[in-house]
Amino acid sequence: MFRKKQAKQKPDAIAQQLMAIVGDENVLYLKGDLLAYECDGYTMERGMPRAVVFVKNSQHVSDVVQCLNKLAIPYIARGAGTGLSGGATPMGGEVIISLVRMKRLLHLDLENRKAVVEPGYINLQLTQSISDKGYYYAPDPSSQNACTIGGNVAENSGGAHCLKYGVTTNHILGLEVVLPNGDIVDIGESGVPDQPGYDLLGLLTGSEGTLGIVTKITVNVLKNPEGKKTALAYFDDIDDASQAVSDIIATGIIPAALEMMDDIAIEGVEASAYPVGHPQDIAAFLLIEVDGIAAGIDDQIDDILTVCKRNYVREVKVAQDEAERSMWWANRKMGFGAMGAISPDYLVQDGVIPRTRLPEVLARINDISRKYELRIANIFHAGDGNLHPLILFDASVPGESERASKAGSDCLQVCADVGGSITGEHGVGIEKSAEMRFIFSDEEMAAQTDIRHVFNPDDLLNPGKLFPEPGRCVEVKQDVKTAAGV
């Protein structure tokens, strides 16, 4: 007996209006199709969008925004979905405006060291497209092979080399933005830095998609350094490794990168697809890279090795060739994903501290680990104090998800207590909105939300993100499902 085929669900009136703008094939409205968009890389909280609309140009974005404004329907701009704070997660039936098909390199001007890209252009792809000409794009998040430059602008992403070269905002020369009323505006369109007037580029970069939708980005590209050397230093005591970090900076050397992993993180990366052969009985290692004029590189490395030896390093070695250097970096950039090899689930945090407080903060994170009976791995940009505690747990065990969430909040409280911040590059999104109270008073947050209301008066663009709702306290997130990472 044959079962009668069910009729396909027809698009509702809203989906039909969106189809009239971008074409039927560019709108998703069936539940099965929408499931992939219920969260980004932060999976502790999820919600179902009303629809997903794929746009191909700035005018599409403007037309879609104007349509949704008339219908008073909230909406979210989304890139590759690699964000780690829930910034692209729907909370109340928003329409997702997907920018992944706006992925072109529009203009390249190496003489003036700039490039113009669309927001869906992949971060690493820019460096790959200009490396043969002797140039590269400096911001390098660990997810750079998947994350988009538009998403990097929204979160003001950093990366391993931000110690010397800065985060995304330090490399943005101009933006084309669709405002929440549908207007298309150019900010810094000439690509000339330090223009007079208010720093709107700085305001929009890191605004987490709450002030406008970026549709075109002019970025600064850099000439490849003449020389580069990378070293690995193994320590038996994490306090010695932490002290070495401060002592290296105190010499006056600013490494291109200064990364640290503790023993649990090392256990993960050595079980990953990119093992290096790190000793399994060490407490921590530093991955150190210097670059610049070739003539001075050897002296810098020698000075750094001297500092490490003074801090009781067990072993230190310098990469002998590009293949070895690349292997070390592949191992480091696999850090977050590698946690899946040693834990069913994990929650990654993103706090910032003064680097001189590293030993104290790591000790307090260890106390948090014992308090909640959960292992916490530490992978972080040690040079600029950007910590990434990874809380390992099993969502199938009753209560562990809740304990992981509380442990994460406690880690951020520690960062705030020592004069740091609750995020360095992952953003606030929905994950850390309640924790904004750790570092801002109600008056300070009101001043910031006043700015948002100037751009986004009806709060239709990415509502409920970045700032806590009135009266919301720090608490365990509800509807916890899993925190499997990306």
C-alpha cells in the first residue's frame, strides 16, 4: 500500500514578500531547512528563525531591511556562523539575512596596501589571494579558514598575531553599511585613515551587528616581513611559563605572537589530527614568534630564549624550516576543536586580564575547576592577556551543562576582578550579556544603549544582544542543550 505524499508546505506571506525581492530559490522557510540556523558556534542557547534570506548585493540587503521594517519583523545578519557568543542566534522568530553569497574580492590596490571585500569573503582567503605578491592580511582568528571578514568586523576579532599587529579594528579603512532604516552609507570610503569627525568606523567595528549591516569592507593589507622565526618552550610549572611571558615583554621585544597552552589543552591537541609530539608530562608550553627586519631576528630569538632559561624552561627549540613552523601553528589553531577528542562537550570562554596577573588568575581558574568538578583547559594569547578557558563537560550527564555555564561566568568574574574584561575577541552576544554588569554600571550601559537607539530605534536589528535586559541578573542560561564547539 502506497502512502499518500504530503503536500509541501507553502511559504507564508512574509516569505513570499522576501522571495519577490531575492527570488524563490534564495529564501528558506521550511522547518527542516531552518534547523541549521538555530544557533552559531555558541550552542548553549538556540532559537528558530522565521526564515532565512540569501542576499547577493547591497541593494538586496537594503530592500529586505525595508520590507521587514514595514512588517515590524526583527532580523539578524549572519555570516559563516562561526561566532562563539550567540550573536547570530535567533531569540524570537527573527528573519536571518545570510551574507555568505556576498563573497567577492572587489578591488585590490597593493600600491596603497588595501583591498575591498564583501562581508562573506573568508578571512584566510584574502591572504591566500595575495601571498604570491608578497602581502598578507594580519588578523588571524583560529577559525580563519572558515570565518568571514564581515563577521570579524562585527565581533572585532583578534587572533594569535594581534599582540603586535592589533585586532580587526586596526585594519579597517572603510565600510559600506546598510542602516536599520534601509539607507546605504559609506563610512571612510576613501580608505584614508584618521579622517576628521567622529570615529564611526571604530563604533561600528565590534558593535556585534546591532547598529547596521556591513556590506562592503576596505581593509589594510601588509607586506610580508623580511624575517620570521618561531620557538617552542616547554615548562614544568605554569607559573614559570606565565612569568616568562611578562619577562619577554619587559625586555622591550614585542613578539608577533606569544601563545600558551596548559597540560589539559596539550592532551587535546596531541589527540587531534595535528599532533606535534609535545611531552605529555609538562605543565605548559609557549609558542613564540618574532618577525620583522631579517637582520635583527636572531638577536630577538636569543634574548627570548635567555628569558625562558632564566624561568626554568625544561626545553626550548626553534623551528628549523617553514614545514616545522606550519606544523606547530596547525597544532595550535586546532586547539578549540581538539577538545572534542577528550571531552563530549565544551564551553569556551574569552576573558582579558593584565598579563602580570596570569599566575593569580590561572590559580583561581583552577579553583573554579575544583569547585564545579569539571576540567578546564587553558589555551590563550598570553602576550596580550586574552584567556580562553575551555570548560569540559558531558551534556548527557544531568546538571553538568548548568555547572559548566556557572563555571564560565565565574571565570569572567575573575577577569573583571583583576581589572580585565569579559571578552577580547569573541563578543558578548547572548552568552555574556548578563556578565556585562561585571564591568559596566547601569549608567554606563544606558549611555551605550542610547547610541544603539540612534542607529536602531525600533530595536529590530539583532534584538536582545550585547546588553542585559532590564533587571536581568547573572544566572544559568535556560534551555541548555550542548556546548560542542567549532
